[in-house]
Amino acid sequence: MNNVFVYCEIEGTTIADVSLELLTKGRKLANQLGCQLEAVVAGSGLEGVESQVLPYGVDKVHVFDAPGLFPYTSLPHSSVLINLFKEEKPQICLMGATVIGRDLGPRVSSALTSGLTADCTSLEIGPHEDKRAGITYENLLYQIRPAFGGNIVATIINPEHRPQMATVREGVMKKEILDANYKGEVVKHDVAKYVSDADYVVKVIDRHVEKAKHNLKGAPIVVAGGYGVGSKENFNLLFELAKELHAEVGASRAAVDAGFCDHDRQIGQTGLTVRPKLYIACGISGQIQHIAGMQDAGIIISINNDENAPINTIADYVINGSVEEVIPKMIKYYKQNSK
Ligand SMILES: Cc1cc2nc3c(=O)[nH]c(=O)nc-3n(C[C@H](O)[C@H](O)[C@H](O)COP(=O)(O)OP(=O)(O)OC[C@H]3O[C@@H](n4cnc5c(N)ncnc54)[C@H](O)[C@@H]3O)c2cc1C
């Protein structure tokens, strides 16, 4: 009762990274609250699936295993969560800000009249004093996210209704195994008690799954280009440097909007969140919406012809110069010195 729940997304029988990241965060929140962490997995052919989630410090795994639960469709998964939450009364529910989470979260929160904050960038626990009502609430979930076009960072709370629900994008939280041998309870539910036959009205007849064209999220080095790169042709210089460094190429939204680079490489608030060991920002000014997607990089190098570019304030090294001049030199000297 009143525990922290994480809805675990699944592809086939593999739990999605975003869910493992949220379990890691959920464990920390549960520790602060002095409660348990519970995971919900719904799919089909889930024998042994608990071994993927327990190491993240999960105290209880709710398994819903039925042929109609994979691939995901809205109604059966909504019914699973709504009916389970009516029984379990979680205080917090987290899910990925993915295509599935964006569909499922609002359905569940509206059925339970609980409220939901989408795309949180941080989650914390703290009190809130409602001075007008003279009430102090303890241990609320601070659902923190950029608001008003990223110009402010808002802390959203939900004092009265439960569960406090939040979605978080992939890569925003860090995935960390707590204990490979962590012991938790596994509860295999009778799906028919939670999902009606009518919920299976939508049948998936065909699925086309495409592999990602790049591994930006997992790349140890990212060479990212902004509007200052100037053209699609100049972006090829970035790809050349990335090839030498075994890196991936990312981009700012301005570069994507200008057609210099594909949208799936956009980094930032409305793109990907990356945490490489090295981030080389080329012709990127460093607006807050971009920084949101790369500020946890280990080392940041900024290449910019404006020495006062905002990104320089968070960069570990600043190269003051034009992309066209600096990148070819980097390629040349890297090739020379790595022979
Ligand atoms: C709701 C919302 C969501 C957003 N989401 C994102 C997001 O996810 N990701 C994102 O990136 N942005 C996002 N933005 C846009 C963001 O506000 C900025 O507009 C964008 O990040 C700017 O990109 P930029 O730094 O490439 O371009 P600019 O701000 O135009 O900066 C270009 C930089 O290049 C430098 N420069 C110019 N020429 C050269 C040269 N030859 N050599 C070296 N340096 C040069 C300039 O000095 C400048 O610093 C969002 C905005 C909003 C409102």
C-alpha cells in the first residue's frame, strides 16, 4: 500500500531502458519515503521477466502475462493499471515519456482523477506549505520540468490526489543496478480479473519495427552541430570528425530546423538526452532547451566564434574560432597523432 510504482515498458520480453532508469530513480524516492518500490510488467511470454527488474531494488513485481497484452494497446494496459492501482493505492507512479507512456499515463490519471506531469527532468521529495489553507504537506513528489517554452523551471505538486504521476523521457535519469541478487516478491496476476474481453477490441495485425539509425544515447563521444555550422555540407565535417573519434553526431534544434541534420539526432528538451563522456559542441549557442539534453556530459568542448556564447560558461574547454577552420584541423591532428 502507498508505495512507489513504476510501469515497465516491454519490447517482446525485454524491459525498456527508460523503465530501468525510472526503477533506479524510484528506488531512491522509495528510500526517502520509507516505502517499497513496486514494478508492473504487462505483456506476453513473461516467464522469468522479474530477473530484469529485481536488481534495480524492486521489492515487488506485478506480472500480467496474457497473449493480448503484447504488442501494447491502450485499453488492456490502461485497465491493468487502473484496476491494480484501485487495489494498491500507490502514492507515486512513474512511466516513460514515450509513445506508450504518453498514451497510457493520461488515461490512467484521468480514470483515477490523479493528475500527471509529463516530461519531468527531475523528481524530488519535499514538503509544501499551503499558507492560505494553513496546511503543511509532507513528502510530496516535486515534479520538476521546464515550462513556458523552457523559460522557467516549474516544480509541480499534487497535494491531495493519488497517485502522484509523472512521465520522464529516456536518458534523463541514470540507470544503475542496486544489487544483482536483490530479493523481491513476484506476483503473477490473473489478467482476466483486471482486463475485460471488450478491452481487446483493437487487434494489431502487422507491426513494422525499424532499428535506430544511430546510437546517440549510448555513444561515449558526441560531436554536436548547431546553426553556426552553416550548412548541410559543413555538417559532413562533423560526421568526418565523429568517424575518427568513433563518436555519434548530434544537432541543435536550429540546425535540424535549417535542414542541416536529421530530426532524430536533435539533442535537448524536445529531442534526446545524452550523457557522453565527451561532448563537442560546434557552433551551438547554448540555449537552456539545448543544455537540458547534454548538461550531464563528462567533458564539454565548445567551438564557437563568439567568445561570449552562453555554452562557454558550462564548457570545460573553449575553442574560439570558426567551425570551418577548427574541425578540419582537429581531424588532421587527430589522424596524425593516433597513428
Ligand atoms: C519549447 C522549445 C523547445 C526547444 N527544444 C530544443 C531542443 O530540444 N534542442 C535545441 O537544441 N533547441 C531547442 N529549442 C530551441 C532553442 O531555444 C534554440 O533556439 C536553439 O537551441 C539554438 O540552436 P543553436 O545554438 O544551434 O543556434 P543559435 O542560437 O543561432 O547559435 C548559433 C551559434 O553558432 C555560433 N556560430 C555562428 N557561426 C559560427 C561559425 N562559423 N563557427 C563557430 N560558431 C559559429 C554563434 O556564435 C552562436 O553561438 C527549443 C525551443 C523551444 C521554445
